[in-house]
Amino acid sequence: MKYDFLSKLGIKSVNYGATTGSSDGWLKTNGNELVSISPIDGQPIASVIQAGAQDYEVVIEKARIAFKEWCMMPAPKRGQIVREIGDILRLYKEPLGELVTLEMGKIKAEGMGEVQEMIDIADFAVGQSRMLYGLTMHSERPRHRMYEQWHPMGLVGVITAFNFPVAVWSWNAMIAAICGDVTIWKPSSITPLTAIAVQNIIAPVIDKYNIDGVFSLLIGKGSEIGEAMINDRRIPLISMTGSTEMGIRIGEVVGRRLGKTILELGGNNAIIVTEDADLDMAIRATLFGAVGTAGQRCTSTRRIIIHKSIKQKFVDNLAKAYKQVPIGNPLSDGVLMGPVVEKMAITAMQAAIEKARKHGGRLICGGERLTLKGLESGFYISPAIMEVSGDCPIVKEETFAPLLYIIEYENFDDALRIHNNVPQGLSSAIFTTNLHYEEQFLSHLGSDCGIANVNIGTSGAEIGGAFGGEKETGGGRESG
Ligand code: NAD
């Protein structure tokens, strides 16, 4: 294998795609072979024999058996096991971060940052394992007391997106674990190897405590394994991260059986830049938010809503900064933008640019497919800035690529109206030095998103605060 870190993570050239968690929990799956392609050079990394219907049954039944014991273990003891998972992840931070980069294309610092989030949420969960408080209430009946007690739900299905291939699993699995739940993970078919690596890393902890079935993995198509999970009454909660389109399907199917969902779906995040804003600060935040992870974060900045009087200066300076972004192999030091995840993302971005053009949009820079020396089959594109009007229809869609729209406004009420006039509601930001604007933005009549930032960009999440969005972003909350 071309990369040393693959063997450190137990990745072989052909891997099985289902496990109940322990080191001998891998099932000899016999579904279709799935080849994982690196967006860096368009070349295969390794392949996975996907799970079939029989493997699915084995995993679910094992999880059901494991749940019966796991839920009886005291929560602080479950917390201790989660602590050891956090510890072992610390040892593998670098190779796992590198694999995230290789399989998904985000730069190495971001790949490692993602693993750090896994470690952080493990720490958070350990603390939480001693804080599963409930209220006590005075009863209106004599000689009675009332109290709330949190009970585990059972099996939790965790369906994850390609762009945070490992962190999102831990956001769900670590919290579920301390609550006494067991998780079954179905990762994106674009990033199966990172999921296999995570299971390999945590297997020694599972072996040590003999808790096979608490953290399971099923790799298979959304239309097969995913559908089986969302239709399965043995799984009372499905936590799904992905596109709004898939989220609607999952919400409908799970809702029909009155199961529960946590839906973390698409965003269309904007920054309002007012006439008095610190422009340098706003430009830095925009660059980081729109170009970081090649525009493939759910919280990526997709729209700048800027006061007319400062628009031109902002655009000129931003375009200059865009041209200086080092684009290349995300495993190399000094590179700030890697590839997008697949060829389709390039096609979708170029199609969005064309649609915006048809509605009078003006391309300021970027949007060309790049052919990099030695990485000719990789999926690289130059990040684009487009000036459009607020009512341009494509602006209301989430294009999962480094495409930023600039929309000008004249008065602040218009800015807020444009800001909220999209179906999604994940993250938002305002750059201003005016307290009145700031307070209006943060009030219930301001940003309609789950996350509202002031003088800091839209992207990024901290595990200490509840993360999630409103409207078509699904209403789910994860972490704090
Ligand atoms: P996607 O919707 O294509 O896939 C998400 C997951 O759903 C994958 O594991 C996929 O296999 C699975 N799936 C597909 N069909 C299914 C079905 N019928 N039943 C069950 N599962 C099914 O998303 P993606 O392209 O991997 O990720 C990008 C999207 O995710 C973007 O829209 C982004 O904004 C969103 N996202 C949101 C958040 C958030 O927290 N709000 C975080 C990360 C990504």
C-alpha cells in the first residue's frame, strides 16, 4: 500500500464492511465490493466488501444482546470506557487524521482537527456520565414525591455524511454510550475506510471490557443498509447527518413508525457585513469560511450580504486573497485548499455558476477545473466568487463546493430579510461594530439559524454548545 499510515490503522487492500466492534467481531461480509477513491489523485485507496442483509441481522441482534448488559452498567463506569476510547484516539490522531485527508480531501490540519473533536467529545461525555441529572418536583399529592429519570433508548442508528467522516460518529456514539445506548454506524459510501479505521482503533478497548455489540459498523448503500435501518422498529432513534433531500426521506420513514430522529442537514450560511464593519477581519473570516474544506462544511460561508457602500472594496480585496490561496495536495504542508470530494461536485459548482449567470450574476473569479502536476486525475477547482441579486433562485440552494455569492443591500432590514430568505437555517454571522445591528441580529427577529456569530465566521463548531440548525437544516441538536 502506498501510504504507511494505512497499515497502522489496520486498513488492508480489501476489507470487510461490518463489525460488532471487538477485534474478532468483523463479519465475513459478501456484499458488493466498494472501492474507495482518493479525491487527491482520483486513484483507488482500498476496497470494502459491503454488508448484506444477513450481516445486517447479525449486527442488529448482537447490538440488542449487548444493550441488555450495557444499560445496566453504572453510567460513570460507561464513562470510564469512553475515557479509554478518547485515550486510544489520542494515540492515533495523526494517522487517522491523514486517512481523513486521503479519503475525503480536507487539508491535514483539518483532518487532525476532526480527530481532536472526537477526543474532545469523549472527554465531554466522560464528565456527562456523572451528570445525568433529573429534576425532582414537589407533588400536589400528600406523601408523594416526583422525579425525572433518564432511561436509555436502546439501539441508535448513526448515519453520517462524507464531509465529517469520523467526528460525527463520535458526537453521537460517545454521548449515546454514556447514556446506556448502543450504536450502529452507517458511514457515507464515499468514506468507508475512515470508519473501518475507527473501529480498528477502538477494538482493544472493546476487547478489554468485553463489550462486543456496543459500537457496531455496517458499510453498505444508503438505499440498502440505510433503508433497512430507518425502517427497522428495533432502532428507536436514527441520527442522520447529510443532505436535506435524504433527511426528508429519513424523517418521513422514521416518523411513519413514530421513531425518533436527530437530523443534521444542509446549510446555506451567510455573513452580513455592515457599513461600519472591520473589513480586514470580515475578509479573513470569509476566506476561511468559504474556501476552508473546499467549501464542503455544512457551515461553510455561501453568501455575503454586504452594505452597498463597502461592497466594491470588500470584493476587490477578497478576490486578491482568493488568488493567493495555495491549492494542492492536502497532505502537503502549506496547502490551504485541497480537492472537492468527487467529480460531481465540480460539475454541480459549474452548473450553479451557469444558473446564476442566467439570472444576471457576474463571476468575479474562479470556477475553473484545475489540473495539478502529478495529480492530474484529482478533483480540483478554483474557488469562485459571484455577484448576484438576493432573489436569484440558485442562491437559495446549497451548492456543496467553494462558491461564494455576494449580495449587496441598502438598509439593515433588507439585509436581514435577504439573510433569512433561504430554506436552510444552520449557521450565520454578522460583522459589525454597531451594537444596535448586533442585538437585532441575535434577537428572535434576527437570524433564523441555529447558530448566530458576531465578528467571527460561520464555520466551525464547539462541542460545548448545542450544534444544529432550523428550517430545512432539520432542527437536530448534537454535542453540548
Ligand atoms: P448525503 O445526504 O448524500 O448522505 C448522507 C448519508 O445518508 C450517507 O451515509 C448516505 O449513504 C445515507 N443515505 C443515503 N440514502 C439513504 C437512505 N435512503 N436511507 C438512509 N440513509 C441514506 O450527504 P453527503 O453528500 O454525504 O453530505 C453532505 C451533506 O451533509 C450536505 O448537505 C451538508 O450540509 C450536510 N451536513 C450537515 C451537517 C450538519 O450538522 N447540519 C454536518 C455535515 C454535513
